[in-house]
Amino acid sequence: MKISAEKQKEMLWTMLLSRRFEDELVELCKVEGKIPGMTILSTGQEAVGSGACAALEPEDVIITNHRSHNHLLAKGAEPNALMAEIYCKRTGCNKGKSGTLHLAVPEVNAPCTSTVVGAGPPIAVGQAFAQQYKGEQRVTACFFGDGAAAEGSVHEAMNLAALWRLPLIFICENNVYAGAQRHEEHTPVPNLAVRAAAYAMPGETVDGNDVLAVYLAVQEARERALAGEGPSLVECKTYRCRGHGETDPQHYQPREEICSWLEKCPIPRLRDDLIARGVLTAADYQEMEGRAESIVMEAVRFAEESPYPDPEEALEDVLA
Amino acid sequence: MKISAEKQKEMLWTMLLSRRFEDELVELCKVEGKIPGMTILSTGQEAVGSGACAALEPEDVIITNHRSHNHLLAKGAEPNALMAEIYCKRTGCNKGKSGTLHLAVPEVNAPCTSTVVGAGPPIAVGQAFAQQYKGEQRVTACFFGDGAAAEGSVHEAMNLAALWRLPLIFICENNVYAGAQRHEEHTPVPNLAVRAAAYAMPGETVDGNDVLAVYLAVQEARERALAGEGPSLVECKTYRCRGHGETDPQHYQPREEICSWLEKCPIPRLRDDLIARGVLTAADYQEMEGRAESIVMEAVRFAEESPYPDPEEALEDVLA
Amino acid sequence: MQKLGMGQAVNQALREEMHRDPNVFLAGEGVGVSIHLNPMFPTHGLLEEFGPGRIKDTPVSEAAIAGLAVGAAEAGLRPVVEIMFNPFFTLASDMIVNHAAKLRYLSGGKSAFPLVVRMKSGAGIGAGCQHSHNLEAWVAHCPGLKVVMPATSADAKGLLKSAIRDDNPVIFIEHMGLYFAPMPVPVDEYTTPIGQAEVKRPGTDVTVVTWSGMLGVAMAAAEKLAQEDVQVEIVDLRTLVPLDKETILASVAKTGRLVILHEATRTGGFGGEVAAVVMEEGFHHLKAPLRRVTGPDIPVPASPPLERFYIPGDEQLVAAIKEIL
Amino acid sequence: MQKLGMGQAVNQALREEMHRDPNVFLAGEGVGVSIHLNPMFPTHGLLEEFGPGRIKDTPVSEAAIAGLAVGAAEAGLRPVVEIMFNPFFTLASDMIVNHAAKLRYLSGGKSAFPLVVRMKSGAGIGAGCQHSHNLEAWVAHCPGLKVVMPATSADAKGLLKSAIRDDNPVIFIEHMGLYFAPMPVPVDEYTTPIGQAEVKRPGTDVTVVTWSGMLGVAMAAAEKLAQEDVQVEIVDLRTLVPLDKETILASVAKTGRLVILHEATRTGGFGGEVAAVVMEEGFHHLKAPLRRVTGPDIPVPASPPLERFYIPGDEQLVAAIKEIL
Ligand SMILES: Cc1ncc(C[n+]2csc(CCOP(=O)(O)OP(=O)(O)O)c2C)c(N)n1
Ligand SMILES: Cc1ncc(C[n+]2csc(CCOP(=O)(O)OP(=O)(O)O)c2C)c(N)n1
Ligand SMILES: [Mg+2]
Ligand SMILES: [Mg+2]
């Protein structure tokens, strides 16, 4: 295993933080009017964002989508500002303009999030192009869903990135569902990684609940990108354990399917592995849980106590 | 060879007619103001439309693009009405509303032509869906260029057609150029037929200057479609012997390249083959040439003598 | 009279037209199996009733969905396709604007494209500007399209039935806020003609021209002003294209004053068209300047106080009316 | 003064700005190697001068081209991308409207998107409605975008330079008919501010508000009317967003009469916005009804007599002016 103990603990930590953060949102969403808009969570999929972001450096860029909380926390976004934005408060990272759906955290090089399905990849092309144009040693990683793979924009982006050998990593988070439609209702192709061949780029399908596998695949793709060998496609097979959003009753998701995937949860999986390998103790883990708890509670407190923006602030920030 | 003599002669004939028709357009375009708009020709590529349409039945539908004359003539479009439309006369098949670029000939099941690159495939999906929905025994064939393959709409159409197993044949006419850009400036993939695997459909690259090869590939795809096995992708490798349009000086196309492809011209190739195989005599061919000549001359006469539409006719045909 | 939300009214129209005409089919993202298990939503229960052959769930591919409609319509079917939220119309816009709207003309009148594109519009859901962005002005600026934007459940049902029977492409825009507001809908079969505005409240002092979700705001303002003895006449356009100029001009001829109310952003909104028509053909009736009450020129923000600020309210309308009385 | 067609003026602006700022790059279909070997075209010779690292020929992928601009702009570059013809803007419209225009707002002002989208517009080339379709009204209806539509070569050069230096997304629409009309352009370095209309001809009797290719039509009509002692004032908007209301209103205050002239189709065209602004803020100056002279509500037809019928001409403008004198 070429992954340092530190890195492995970092991944466990960001998964745990993300889960605790979103579990809190599950509860908050039950309170009428507390969390505006559509709250969309990553529960059970945390290995994707946490594995990928661990393989990236701070200067690397990520472009994410509507299911962004885990990606952003794993990239280092400040939980208070994130939670306050999800609450739509003035102290949120986007002053309440975005809310939960389009969180932008340029401070950690997560500059734009689009909730238009499939819109991330073309924007990521632009980011990666800028990196290439300026001769920088950094890369862009773009998260998108299995549903997004059916959008024309994703095709255009992959073709252009491959053509220009841009330092770009396409990370397809295949969680079986897109809205209420299953993967096989979106495409006849079981593994989306085969699409890579359509652009002469490497494509790999990894176990998206195995954070170390995700890490290794993204790390390799990053090295190729930095070496000027162009983009890669990494498909991470995982599962959407909650509904599309928090108002989705999941009537179309078989109960057994959900249960079987809950058992494959990436957090205990890595935890048990690390404990078994002696990298982590049960006490370490408890400490982590406690830390996540207090960070999330502090974020909630911060968000709760923060003011809403004044109505007229709506007029600000349209133009530079 | 499982292709009847009749079929082979039909293909030679439609290629010849198309060439003669377009050679006349080359000359007409030199007369200022005679042919409005952008005149875009298929010279040297006739094996694609002629081979494909010969494999289709009259009830089958084609959707074509800006480079449509050969496709339409091969599908049986009436030359007088076509020429008159290219002249933008009232007697044209679209009353002068279209001109050369969006010729629509529903009479021969060529109901819409789009000059928006990549727009044909989604429309073809709709046509093929209607055929499936009504339980008809007919198929849709959609012509598009190598450049068009980079459009997102083509990806969406292929994915949907494959998912729903629509009776659709995607015919990619790869003539090396898209505008002034060569194939390798559009995509890193040498053979676009590999894209078929991205949708779990069969894909084949054929010699697009071999009309019999095109015929056979399309015939096979048609049979699959009729059998309910879904769409296919047939890539026909050919070459754009003239400029993108008639005002293009071809400064970026190497002379030797053009010359070498002119030598591979599909018309003499099939002619010589048919004569060698005793299917055709030199006299038969001369007769064909004469017939093409008189049909084209008649079409020009018809177009020349036809009136332009009255200005106010512009207001008609917007709504049903 | 039954009482239905607009989603239910749309649902009835779809149901009735699908029973009437086997060529009608539905396609879109989640029109069959939906994340909403809610009878207030437009396509609820249709999959069970008509089966997957006619209720087509699609991949997330707006261009292909629209292309499906264009091609199938030309081939004789009557597609009703859904673009989930108005901002995603951008992704379908080439197919609709350059194809659905133009291919008949380009064919010299030989082909027809009887299709309906349904989409949801409106702010107020806290989802922000990539879900809430009213773009009716775009489609209203495209010859070859009809544009329908009902404000009541009854109109939605009657107009959608007309849209499905129309031989032209019709853009049918539903305001999400109206899905949950039960309103009376006739029980017997009826259609509502496309291209006719309706005076939803008669008055003598000022004309308010509005459509879609803003009708309620106009009604509330009129109610308030009635208490001050100002009689507001409310013209609900219902159809933006073709525009019923007669009804607008007749009202302005009576009142001499005009306020246009729409939720879309101001600059370049369809209110401009109404203003121009009145200024061209009703100028001599006008006793006062025009007012437009619209969304401000900003993207729709997510935060509740900001979003409320965005959405035009009855107080703004009352103030605007008073300015020109 | 040099005499340049608008394409040449655009070319000079691109060249100068690329020399000035290494972050400026160009991308689009054929912006490097083009099928036109013609110095009258905007990107002629730039590949030779700046090389393929900064002049990027792209695949035929309008969404990716626009996405490239959005992402690169956020990352600190200054992309100038080309969408070949205005109708193909549909294919880029999600990236521009839902992203370039909104992502700054969504970031709470943290990010900026300094990009320029150039596109060709205008009828008169016989190519029909999928190449000729003026959609400036679409982009003018999207908060977060600036919209520039020059009518002269000098304005094109100065405004494009300003657009490239602007920290916001700017839609820059060139009229193809002006590429081949040499017009004077100052030789010394200059920029023209975005957001300022210009009175291109002073007059006292009637105001004509126009932009882009229609300025020539307005000038010709004014010339004719001058012979009948009617003095037409011509306001060339140059920028649709932000709209220079002051210049429009000052002119209408002087003349009391307004005709709006644009090439785009009438219903929902940007003329409506101008009408509404004048009716809101200049009503009391108006002595007569408004007239709009525009393309009719049809797709642009290919046949020359039909296409000429489509394009508004000076005789139509003269007639419209006389109606309200
Ligand atoms: C262009 C567009 N179409 C439709 C939607 C509505 N929508 C939001 S998420 C979603 C499903 C996306 O599925 P996937 O890409 O697999 O991501 P996941 O939600 O599974 O993470 C859809 C259809 C949208 N936001 N954007
Ligand atoms: C959406 C769109 N973008 C750009 C163009 C301009 N254009 C016309 S043809 C063409 C090249 C098409 O190349 P290809 O698909 O290979 O067809 P070919 O011309 O070689 O037959 C381009 C870019 C267009 N018509 N539509
Ligand atoms: Mg998914
Ligand atoms: Mg080609």
C-alpha cells in the first residue's frame, strides 16, 4: 500500500466530517423552513469526494455539482461558512445568493458549482485550459453523476479535453440513480468508463465505496495530467443511500438494495481496515467522531446565529 | 457478391446524376447572383449517399445535413424541384424558403434537413421513435459529418437511440475536414466508429469511396434495426474534394491530398468494376451519362424559367 | 366544479388527450417514475395508466428530448415533452428555436410540427437562479412558436388540451407556485382557445396586464385598491403568442392607464412588447405614463429574504398604480 | 483616419488587446485556419501572429467553447470566443446564460467572468433562417451579461477593446453586412465606453433609435427626409445592456416622436424595451404614437426577394416616420 497513514486518516476524517455534517442536515430539513431549497446529500458516497480530494493538492481545482457537500468539505471548505450558506445566511460563503445548490468556495479552489446537470465538465475544460495556458503544475478534477453522462456537454468536454491533452480528471460518481431513473434507464452501457475510449483517453471503473481505490485512481490520473498526457475518466461505482433530495420518499428504490449498500458503507469499511492494520485505534476514531461532532455543532450554531441578508443585498454582486 | 446487378447500376446512376448535378452547380456558382447562399457540394463523396440510400426502401426516412444534394438525389428527389429550390425559385421544393441549405423533400421521406451541425441525429431519434411507436417496418438513416460528431446533440441522440433500441442508422460521412479543420483537430480518435461502443451499439468503419461497401454496411444495419436490435453506427471514410463551400479556396487542403483522392473517385471505380464484371457495357455507361446530362439540363432550364416568389409570400408557411 | 391545483389540471388534460388520441405520448426526465410521489404533480399516475410505451422516461438529455419531439411530430405523432425547469430550456433551445419553429417554414409548408413543450417556471422555491429563471420572453421572440402561460387551473387544462390539438409547436409554461393552489375547474370536457386573453377582473381606473403566477398578485392588489375606491381591470394574457392585442387595447381604451406586471426580470421582458403594442395602437387613449412591475435585473437569489425581494408583490403593484393615477 | 470594414476593425482590436495582455486568447471554429482567406474577416492573420497557443481552433462544440470561456475566465484569463452565427448561440446558451451570467452572483461576488462572446448576425447572405436570426433580445434579457452591437467600424474597434477589458461577460454581436463596408477608424489607440449610445445624426422632428446594421438604413431614410425638410435624429444604441436611457430620453424630449428600427423580428424584440422605457420615463414628451420598423414575425427566408422583404428598408422607415409626423 503506497498510501501514507496520514493520508488514510485524512480520508477517514473527511468522510466522517462530511457524514456528520449531512446527518445534521437530515435533521435540520425536518424543521419546516429552516433549510431553504432542495437539500441533496451524499450519504454513503463519501469515498468518492474524500478519496479524490485526498489525491489532489490544495492548488488543484475541483468543479462539482448539485451533490457537492462531501466534495467541498473534503477539499477543505470551512464548515461554518458552508453551513451558513446552506442556511442562506449572510455569513454564508456566498452571502445567501447560492444556498445549498451552487456552493462556490474559491478559497479552496472550488470556484464554481453548477446544478445544471452536465454543466461542470465544459467549465472544468476552461479551468484546465487556463492551467495549461499558464504552464502551471496543477490539475482540475470534475465531479459529475451517472445521469449527467447523458448530457451532450459532457461529450463535448471530454472530446475537447482529450484533444488538447488538458490536465483534467473526469470523476463520474455513478450512484446508480439519476433522479428516479436507474442507471440502465439512462444508458445501455453498464460501465461508463468505457466512454473514455471514445476520446482515446484512459478510463477506469473503481469501487466507489473503497476510498483507497478512488484515491489511487485519481492520483494516477493526476500524474498523467501533470506529465502532459491529458485527461482521464475515473468512474466510481457507489450508491445513493438517501433520496435524490431530502423530500424524495425513495419509493422506487428497493429497500433491500438500500440496506445492502448501507452495509458497504465506506466509513466503517476504512475504519475497520485501519484499526486492523494498526494505523488507527478505536480511541483515535472516537476522538475523530467527537471532533466532527463539535465542528458540526459549531457550524450549526454559527449558521443559526447569523443574520439573513437584508433584502436589498439581492441587488449586489451581479456585475463586477 | 450479394448485390443484384440492378442495385449496382442504380448506385452508379445516382452517383453519376449527383455528380453531374453538382458539376453544373459549380459552374452556376461562378455567375454572380445566380445561386444564392452557400453552395456546399459532395463531389467525390457520392458513394456515401448513393450506397446508403440504395440499401433503404422508399418508405425509409433519411435526415440529412448541409451537404445534402447527393443524399437527396439518391433517395429519389425530383431534380427539377431540387434545382429550382437551389435557385430559390417559387417552383422549388420548398418555395424558395430554404434554398440550397435545408432542402426538405417529404415526398421521398427526406422530411427535414438541418444545417445546424449535429442537429440531425436528435431529429432522427424522433423519426425512428415514431416508426417504433407505430410498429412500422421501416427505419431512419441519419447522415452527419465527422465535424458534427463533436456536437453534444450527437452523443445524446446515440445514447437515447441505443437505450430505446430505435430503428436508426447513424451514417457518419467522414470526409477528413470540418470547415478548415482536419479530422485530427476535432478529435483524438482516428475512427469515429469506436464511439459506437460508448453506447453498446455496433460500429463499423467502411471505405466511403466504395459504394458497395457502404451499401452492405447500411443494409446490415437496416436488418438489425428492423429486427428490433436497435441502432448502428456506420462510419464512411471519404474525402471532401472541393472546398467546404464553393467560395472556399481550399488553401489549407494539400494539393497532393486532393489529387490522390480524386484518383479514388467512387464513380469510375464502380463503373470499371461493373464493366470488368460484365454487368455494364461502355455503351450503357454512355447512355447513363447522356441521361444525367439531359436531366440536369432540364432541371436548369426549369429553374431558370421559373419565377421567384413574390415578396409577400415570405409571410406564408410559418404556422400550420 | 372540481377544485384542482394546476398540476392536477395539467394531469387531467394529459389524461384526457391521451385517451382521445393514441398519437399523443409523453417524454421527459421522470415523467413516468418520479421522485415526487405526489398527486399534485402534473404527470402523477400516468405511467400506471398508459404504460411505458407512451410515458417515456428519458435520460438527462434535453437536446435529445426536444429532438425526439421534433422528429416524432413531423412523423405524425403528437409529442408532449417536459423540460423540467425553465433555465434548462437553454439546452433544448436549438431544437425548439432552430428546428421546431423553423422546419415547417423551411419545408415551404409541407411539414407540420404538432408538439408541446411543457416546462416549470417561477421563483419561490428557494432553489436559486439555475432553477428559477423565467425565460418566456425568449420563446415569445421566435416566429413559429406559440407560447401559453396559464394563471389558473381551469385555463391550464383547457389551454393544454388546445395546445396538444394544435398543429404547431406550443411552449406551455407552468408556474410551480400554482401546483398547490386548488382552483375551480369545470368537470365537463372543454378546451380554451389559444390566443385569447381574459379580463379576470373588470375595472375602470387602470389596466393591469399580467400572466401566469402574477395573476394572484394582481388580484390581491386590486382587492386592496378597491377599498380605496380604485377599480383595477386585470387582463390575464394566458397566451403570449399569438398576443390578443384587442383585449389589451380595449381595456386601455376604457381605463387610459396601464401597468404591466410580470415575474421575469425587467430588461427585455415581455412587458416591453405589451408596452410597444399599446404605444403603437393605443397611444391616444393613454392618460398617464406606463409602469412595469417586474423582477429586478438580477438572477433569482436563494436566500428567502432575497428571493422575496425578487418576486414582485402586491404592495409594489399598488404603489406603481398610485404613481400613475 | 484609416478606412476599415467592421471585420478589419475587430481584427485590429483583437490584435492590439492580445499584444497588450497575454491573458487574452481566442477560441472558436476556424478562428485560426479559416475557409475564408480574406483580410476583411475578423480573425484573419491572427494565427500567424500569435500562434496556436493563443488562437485556438476548436471542434464544432459550441457548449464546450462557451464552457472553455467560463472556466478560463474564472481562472484569470480573458477569453474571446466566437460563436459562428447567432442562431448557434442556442447551443452555447446554457453556458452563457446559466453560468457566465450567474456564477459571479452565485459566488456572492467572489468570482469574476471576464469573457467576450463574439458572434455574427444579420440577414442578407441568402443562407436562410438557421444562419440569419438576430437574437440580441435573448441576451439582453439576462442579468449578468453586457450586450454590445456596434454599427460602425470605429465603434466596433473601441467597444471590443472595452469588452475585452471589462470584468464581466460581454456579448459582442457583429453584423456580417458591415464587414465589407469600409468606414473611418482612428489610427491612435482608443477605447469606446460600453453603455453609451451616440447620436449619429442630430435632428429635431423625430427620433429614430436603432443599432447594428440598421444604422445605415436609418441614415438613408434621414437623408431622404431631409430633402422634405424633416430633420431626423438618429440614436445609435451601440450597447443594449446597460442601456443608455439618458441619451434616448434626451432625444425624445427634443423631438417628441419616436420610431424604433431593428432587424430582428418584431414580437418580443428589444424595441419593446426601448418603447417601455420611453413610455415610463418620457411619456410626457411624446406628441404621437410610437412606430416600430422591424423584421416581420417570420424566419429569415433564403430566396432573394423574400429575404429583401424581410430586411427593414429605408422606405419602410420613411413611411413609418411620416405616419407619426
Ligand atoms: C440540465 C438539467 N436537467 C435536469 C436537471 C434536474 N436534475 C437534477 S439532479 C438530476 C439527476 C442527476 O443525476 P446524476 O447526474 O446521476 O447525479 P446524482 O443526483 O445521482 O448525484 C436531475 C435530472 C438539472 N438539474 N439539470
Ligand atoms: C452548430 C453549428 N456550428 C457551426 C456551423 C458552421 N459549419 C457549417 S458546416 C461546418 C463543418 C461541418 O463539418 P462536418 O460535420 O465534417 O461536415 P462536412 O462539411 O465535412 O460535410 C461548420 C462548422 C454550423 N452550421 N452549425
Ligand atoms: Mg446518479
Ligand atoms: Mg467533414
